[in-house]
Amino acid sequence: MGLNVRAQCLTVAKRLHQSFPDVKVPNGGFTTSKPITTDHNGIVPTGWVSVGHLRVDTLRPGITLQGVDMLRASRSGGSFVRLNANNIIIKQLRRKVPGFQLGHLYVAVFEQALLYKWGHCDGNFRIQLGHQIQFSPMIPLPKKFPSMSPWQRVTVGYFVGTASTMDLTIAPVRGHHCFVPEGDTRTFTDLVLDGIMFRDLGPLPEGGAPGLQQPAVMGHGYTGYTTRVIQKKYPVHHVVEEHVSGGSASGYHTHIVYERVVSHEAAVPLGAGIVEIKNGK
């Protein structure tokens, strides 16, 4: 009996130290072959697509933001992408990302900061992987105007690998606090992001994953913008649906049960999301 217990402990220790390769987002550093000479440049990073063909900017330290020398380098260095929104006009980037493992759990890791000059509202990022949606921590307005907030390295999740290649969409979300010391308040948030990748946490545990209410797997996409700070209430009802992936020749499959939020309102907040995840053969 003692030997069996010891063997189990060794197995657990080995599992805890097991690691999986990160998923590198192609051009997750948001580089471009075009010269970056101004802040209002409309340069889309190489390999990315601007959703709706709205103007996005690729920035770097050394150029000014509306004449102010305030841009600072991230830990990743080099250029970074600028996205702004007032939750009506929303600048978004999209691209396909290969390298995911079916049934594995992931978190997105990236750097974020806020530009307090053209935009006058706090904000955060909405990260969508396939139909799964998560939000980064809110970035408050700096105390000084104009200025750039410090870069924050954040971890956002959880996401579930449902295909080997998945669509990644990055969008800014305007917060609820807007202020400018003088003049008219522009109700936009102005954000920058750099160095995005996905960390592989390994296969989902048999009993599910931590925070199963967090991965918002939506069968028909997401139609509203909310934040973790203020959650609006809408009359909704939930339809529980099931999805079983195609699996492989070995018979491995991922079984995901999730809730699809149905509402007659124009904006629908995230629902309960995934309620059950099981892996098996």
C-alpha cells in the first residue's frame, strides 16, 4: 500500500512539472515593413487584417503623439499596435493563429498600455479566440495629462483549443470613466498592445478547468461590449447546447457543453459560458 501511495505521489509531481510549448502568434510583435514616421499613419501590422477596414496605427518610440513625446517601449521592444474605440466605432485586428492542441487549456499573454492624449477614457482589451471571449484588466487613466500609462504584462483566460488553427480578434473596449482637465471630453479610449502569445496549460483536467464560467464559448458569436467592472443586466434566457469535436483516428474527442445567450436586446452580455468540459476516448 505504501509503495502504491508513493508511486502516485511521484506521478503527480511529474505531472506538475510537465510543460507544453507556447503558441506563438505570427507577428505577435506587430512589426511592419513600412516606415513609421507619424502617429496617425494607418499602418496595419504585417499579416493582420483591420476588421471593417477601419484605420489602425502602428507606433514606435521616437515619434510623437499629437506633438507630445510620450511613447515608451514595451518589454518586447520595437513597434506596437494602436487601437481605439468609443464602443460604437471600434478598431479591431484579426488573423489566423496555428499551433493549438485540441482539448488543451490556454491563456493569452501580452502587454497593454493606455495613451492619455487623444482619448480621454479608461479601457481594456477584448480578446476573441474562435467564439471564446475574454477581457483584459481595466487600464485606468494616468494622473498626468497628457501621458502614457506604464506597460502592463497581463494574462487573460481561459481559452480552450477547439481546432489546430483558430481566428484571433483583438478589440479595444472603452471603460466608464472619462475625464480631461480642460476642453471637451472625447469619449474614446486609446490603447496600445504588444507581444501577444498563448501559453499552453496542457490538457483539460478530467473534472473540468479552473473558472469554467470564464471561457465564453458562444455558438453564434458575441454582440455586445461589457467590462468586468460594470455588468449591465439584460432579460435573457439560456439555451444549453452540446458540441463534440470531430476527434482523431485514435478516437480522442473534446465534449463541450455551453450556454448560448438569447435576448431581444441590442446588446447581450457574456452568459454563463462553458458549464461542462470533458475529454475522453
